[in-house]
Amino acid sequence: MLIRTIVNAGLRRTLQPLWNDIPSVARMRAAYHRIDRLGTLGRRPVRVDVADVGGVAVEWIGRPAAAGEGVILYLHGGGFAVRAAAADRRYCAGLARRTGCPVVQVPYRLAPEFPFPAGLDDCCAVYAGLLAAGIPAHKIVVIGHSAGANLALVLLMRARDNGWPQPAGCILLSAPIDLTAGSPSATANAARDSMQSPNIWPWVRMTYLGGVAPDHPDVSPLFGDWAGLAPLHFHVSDTEIILDDSRRAAERARRAGNRVTLTIWHDVPHSFYYMNALREAWRCRAEVVAFAGAALRQM
């Protein structure tokens, strides 16, 4: 509990003040890149193999030769506009070690230079590219973090609509699923969330949507068709402003007949699963690995 309190307090002093207003994208990128660089101190860089999949330059982490046993397709977070590349690679390297499966990380195009649907199109192209390369859908697990979890859900819906098979499973880490900010926690948790504030909603709409209505199901998958999706596992903290996005999504997915698991963690920050100091991060990682492994063993 003490470590959790210290971590939350540190985030309230460093990252949360960025959301006291609506910051520029340049300011957000500079802050996250600075933190990302600090996180690399004393660490070996993660080996990355860049390859073209579906016309997108992706990062393979782990052993590509093991792809026959399964592949993790990882979609990073960052509000559709930022990427903490070193932290993402470390997390994916851990996934590769623990699952024994290579991870394909998608450096999708970022807004505002490339607004919706550019990043989403990249993610869909990579999934289609993996299928075209002979990797069966039941050997793919999709994992999305934050904005990447939003993209992961829309990917599943697009795959179904395109007649592509669903992956073995999909793990959603702190997913923003309703960009209209219609979830009760969007305001109720404003004082409890140690990383974000309600100002993130107009910021995302301004940088990412490019004139698309925020209730469009391709940007707010909560309002999409939930039928026929892969097994889903949501992870979210009870202090996040996006807590109720996962709750509402899990309920809609269950009503549509999907297999759904929802894990709500207590008093941990957004992106806590990246933070080695938190025991909850290690427990969450274990649950992610267990879900992925079980999904890949089903066929």
C-alpha cells in the first residue's frame, strides 16, 4: 500500500498537471519522451526486428521462428498521438519471455499528423497481413493498452465485418471505449485518477477524430456491434476516469453472447501494469499471460 501511495503521489506531481488545461501535442510528446528516456537508464535496449506485415513496418520482439506456437499482436497506448517506445518494448519483451510467443508491435501512424482512421487502418492491415502470411487466427492474441485497447476492439469488429476470423482472444488494458465521455466515472473519478483528468476527452477529440463524431462506433466501440467477438479480458483500475468504459463494455459484450472477464484493480494508476514497483503490475502480467496461454491452447 505504501508503494502504491508513493507512485500515485509522484504521478500527481509530474504527469497529472499536464492535464490542468488542454496541452499541445508537442508538450505531451516531450513529457512522455523525457520519462521514457529516463526509464531506459541502466537497462539494456530491447532487441527489435523490423519487418513489413500488411504494408506496415512492425516490430517483432522475441523469436519470430516461434510464431507457429502463437503470436501476440500488441497495440500501444498514448492517446492516439504519443508513443513511449522504450517502455512498450520492455513490456512486450516480458510478454514474449513469459508466453514463449513473439510479439508483433504496431507503430501505427499517430495523430494529429495522421488522424482517424490512419492508425486504425494500420492495425487492421497488420492483422490481415499476419493471416495472409499463414498464421491462423486461433494462434493470434490481440493486446491493446489504453488507446491501443480502443483500436483493438474496433479491429475485432472490423475483422468480423470483413469476414476475417476472430483471434484466439483479446486483452484490453485500461480501454477508453466511449470518447463521448459518457461514462459516470469520467467525472466521478476526476479527483481520484492520478494520471489523467477530464481534459483528456476534448484533447483526444481535437487531435484524433478529424471531424468524425465521437459516438461513431469506429472511434467509440462501445456503440458498435458486439456480436461474434473473440473472448475478451478487460483490466482497469477503480480510480481511473475510464473505469466505467470497461464496465459498460463488458456488460454489452456479455449481452451479445461473448465470453468476457473483467478485472478491476484497486487504487492503481493508469498504465500500472508497466510499473515494476507495484505488486499489482506483476499480478496483472501473470493474468495476461495466463489468459493468452489459455486462449492459444483452445484449438
